[in-house]
Amino acid sequence: MFKTLVVNFKKKSLSERFLLVLRMLFFLLYLVLGITLIVWKSFPIHMETKYRIAMGVLLIVYAILRFFRFFNFNKEDSSEI
């Protein structure tokens, strides 16, 4: 699986590779931000604990959705090549 990802990555144009890297970057950004909201007790923006946890969970769920969309997009590309 990893080998096919590398081969597909090399077949993409420069702009497609850039967008792929951006997708991975934003997936990680949303995931880290969600975990940070849940774990960081003295968050600089004042929020009640239940709202902070809810926002963190929403960000993590959104990151997971982006992760699955990333792999579905990658599978569609590999089937066309």
C-alpha cells in the first residue's frame, strides 16, 4: 500500500503534489488543534470545559473525515492511471 502511494505521488504533477501536501498538512493541523483544545487546561481563550471538549471533539472528527476523503481521493486517482 505504501509503495503504491509513493508511485502515485511521483506520477502526479507539481500542482497535484502541492495540493496533496496541503491536504495532509491541514489534516494534521485540525487533529493537533482538536487534541490541544481538549488537553490544554489554561487555554488562552476563556471557554467552559464542556464547550472546549465539544469543540475539540468536533475538530478531531473533522480531521478524521478529511483523512478518509484524502484516501478516497487517492484511490480514485490510482484507478484512473
